[in-house]
Amino acid sequence: MITDRAGDQLAAADEWTPSQRQLQREAYRRRRARRSTVIALASTAVVVGLLVAGVVGSPGWPRVQQTFFDPVKAVEAFPDVLAGLWLNIRVMLVCAVLIGVIGLLLAILRTLRGPVAFPFRLLATIYVDLFRGLPLLLVIFLLGFGAPALRLQGLPTSVLFWGGAALVLTYSSYVAEVFRAGIESIHPSQLAAARSLGLSHVQTLRFVVLPQAVRRVLPPLMNDLVSLQKDSGLIAVLGVIDAIRAAQIATATDFNFTPYVVAGALFICLTVPLARLTDWVAKRQGLHTTAGVP
């Protein structure tokens, strides 16, 4: 009898239908959602229309259109700019891996405790302070034009190599601070619990601290990747033919700046999807850490 009664209750639960009040609430929410969408589209169209009318109606617009938005020039410059962008992408990917490794190593050195580790903490702190204080463009100039003149044994003299090295050195200092913030956000009780279970300091760092720290700082790390993707174009000042340099070469023939617009549009096509992915990861991390537990 008990089994039959439980089966009847489960069958009744499966046959549940929303009440009239619930249906009215859902219909009201759908109407509000449609109304909000229509208002948002209408207001966006009005604002964009006013901006376009203001720009197009300005006295200098014909000249600007001819100089910056020439479709014929854009088609001519597109293949060379796209080939240069592929160099930017490769530089960004290689540098991102090196930045992650060096930044994590610096963060670990800065979080070491004890007097024996003081020299390592000091060197890591000096490194971070130095390269965070120097403008990236200045580091690119110093390494790109100065380091090849030293003719160091075993190191290439290519300006592309030293331009990438400048990106790695500068961004590693910022990424190190991001990693350090994640490491220090782990509650000391977790370290004490890991040590009480017999884990060494290295094992605690590897299995307890770093997995949580990296997961917590993933959104800011992805923001740094977005910035690196844009700043990879700064190596153009060394003469490397990337997207920006290719646009500059195309512009120098007739002083039409449309190739720069093409390069900017290509960079945006790379940056916007990565930025939206960063927002999604940040929202997901926020939902996962709402209760204070990663």
C-alpha cells in the first residue's frame, strides 16, 4: 500500500500544470521583455542616427571620407595588412606562453617566506617594480635598437626577437602581480590544513594554492591577453612588417590613411570576441564564487 501511494504521488507530480496565476505572470514577463527590447532598439537607432547625421553632415566629411574610408584603397591594402596581422597573432601567442610562465615564477618568488628566500623576493620585487615603471614603448626601443648592437653570443640579433622580448619582460611584471594577488587570496587555513596532512610546501603550492589562485585570477589574466594582443602592434616601431607597419607602407604611397582603418578593423575583429569571452568567464567565476567557495 505504501509503495502504491508513493507511486500515485510521483504520478501526480509528473502531471503538474501551472496555475492560471502563474500563466499570467509568465505572459506579463514576456510582454515586458518584448517591450524592453523594442524600446532598446528604438533608442539605439535614434542615437546612432543622430551621431551618423552629425558626422556625415559636417563640412569636412567629404575630405575625411576620401582620406580614411576609401573602399578602393581598402581593398588594395587588405592582403598586406592581413599578412602583417598574422605576424601579430604569432607574436602574441608565443609571448603569452612565456609571460604566463615567467609571471607565475615571479609571483611564487615574491610569496616565498623566510630569511633564506629574501634575495629571491628582493630580485623579483626589483624586476616587477622596474618593468612596471618603464613605458612599454621605451623598453621596445631600448631592447630593439640596443640589444642587437651587443652581439650577445647565442642570442639572435633580429629586431622581431627583441621586440617580443620587450613585450615578455614588461607584461610579465603585470601578470606576476595578478598571480600574486590570487596566491595571497587563499586563506591561510587551507595551507595549514595541507601541511597537517603531510604535504610539503611545494606540494601545497602545486595541489592546493595554485589551482585555486589561477582559477580566481583567470578573468584579469584574459584582460592582460587582450591588451597584449593590441600592444603586439608596437613592434612596428622597430621596422617589423606587421599589420600596422604594412598599413604605414601602404599609406606612404599616396598619403591615404584608409589602410590604418583596415588595420584597426582587423584588430577589433580579434579583440572583441576575446573581450566577450573574458566577460563570460568573469560572470561564470562570479557565479561560482558567490558563496565564497571557488
